[in-house]
Amino acid sequence: MTPASSSSSGSFSPAERDLIRREFGMHFGSYPSLTEGILLRVWRSGPLQGQPKVPSAVRSMLERGLVEVRKDRLWAHAIFTEAGLAALRTLAADRRFLPPDRFEHLRQELGLTAEKWRRISAQQSHQRTPVIAGPADLDRHSKIRTSLCAFLRA
């Protein structure tokens, strides 16, 4: 695989970008962390027993020094190196490759956003569940909830 020719893609090929989107998207209701890396399976038997099964997208990143493979007792992980994190920052800076609505957790881990609290988007404003935009909203919502509970008890 050859790296992507576009400099805005952070030197990741389309297959590598797809792998990053799949691995760092929501799994079972929570977002994985960059520090956990990309989970790799391990050969359980045969001549390669105990060695990680490295997909071609991870192999190409490994050859370019963007990730390194670390093995635990049962699993192996592909962890981003400093060069890989720099390339990932470039990738995440372009909204086309990692949309902020789905990958805000990665943008925060990479230090691309200074906002600690999410803002309410125009699409979310019609939902019943309130979205906390900051500490002032948290305080306001807790006061409303407390007064509502007191009203319902009376």
C-alpha cells in the first residue's frame, strides 16, 4: 500500500483511515482511547503461535514508523508513536476525514480542541434530553431538578 498523496490526510492511506475510523469509533456504548491503541489478535496455534496477527493497514503504518506493536499476556496492541500522533493530529484537523461529531474524543486526546464542554448543535436542540454545555448549565439543571423533586414530593 502506498501512502495517501494528499498532505491533508496526514499521510494515511484510505485503508488506514478506514481502520482508524473503525477502531476508534464507539464500541459497546463507549469510545476507545488512543492510549489503548489498536487491538490486534494473536496466533493461538501453528508456527506463528504467540505472534500478533498484523492487518495490512497496520503493517504499512508499522513500516513507516507510525505505530509500534506491544504484546501483553493475551493480546497485542498497535500503539501510535510520536510521528504517528503528529500524523493523526493532521488527519483529525481536517473535518472530512474524522468528523467531529463522531470523533470529538480523539480531537480532545490529541489536544485539538480547547473546549471542555460540548456545545449544543442546531440538530440536538430539539431533543428532550438536555445537553450540558458548561458548568453554569450543570448548576442550572441541578437547581431545576431539585425544585422539581421537591414539588413532586409535596
